[in-house]
Amino acid sequence: MMSIYATLWNLKFPSEGDDYLGCDWIIVTAQGVPPHIGSPTPGMGYENGDPYSEFLPPVVTTDEKGDAPFMRAVVFVTEHTLKATERSGQEYVAPLLVLTGREYAVISFDELHARFLDIYLSFDIFYICKQHCGLMMRYFARPRLRPRGRG
């Protein structure tokens, strides 16, 4: 199955929100969903409906070539984010953040970083709850037991 995502960028962030000598880092990847994905525009392949409507923002209007001013969505994930659910092989399990293409186009990096930091401060995403499966290690999100302040 071909992916509906296109990798826009990968960046390393401190896994606990604050960087310090010896801190652990997590790679955050921005996965763009092109505007033609799910589009009802004739010829795009989705004339019978949008199979991604339950986990992606609404479709965007495209021209006959499938182009539009903005992507449909940008989904932010880490290297530990699992992909594929019972609902869809294209759905990420608990992505960090999902923005519409329009939101992504206008958000500043400072605003995006602040949103990631808020996520870090409200969830122990990366190292609190680990499930060991043979040689594989999967990471799950769980609310923090105690909120942390920004340092």
C-alpha cells in the first residue's frame, strides 16, 4: 500500500522539553498529506468517498490536477509513533499533533515549538510507559502524574 504521507522534515527535540548536557532527544517528523488525498475532484480516485475522513482534517478543494494552495494536513509524529490501526493502515496511533495545511502554512516555528512543549509538559510521551516485545520496544503516551513547569 502506498503511503498518503510525504515527509516534510525531521527535527530533534529534547525528549523532556528542556535541553541540557546529556539529555535524551526525540526525532519529530512532519508528515504532509497532499491536497488531492481524499479529494472528490473527478480523476483523483476518491469519487466514492474519503476513506481518511475519520482521522484527517476535511478535504481541501483542488483543481483538476489535484493541486491546491495548501496541503490537506500535516501530521507530527516521533520515531516511536505507531502507524496502522484497525480503522486504517494509513492512520497514526496517537500522533503528537495534527494541523490543517492552512494552519501549518501560517504557524510560526516559535508557535509550533510552544505547542510541542505543551505536549511534553502534559504527557510523558516518550519514556514513562514501555512495553517490551522481544527485541522491539514500543512507547505509549500517558498523562503525567505531576505537571512540570517550564524551566
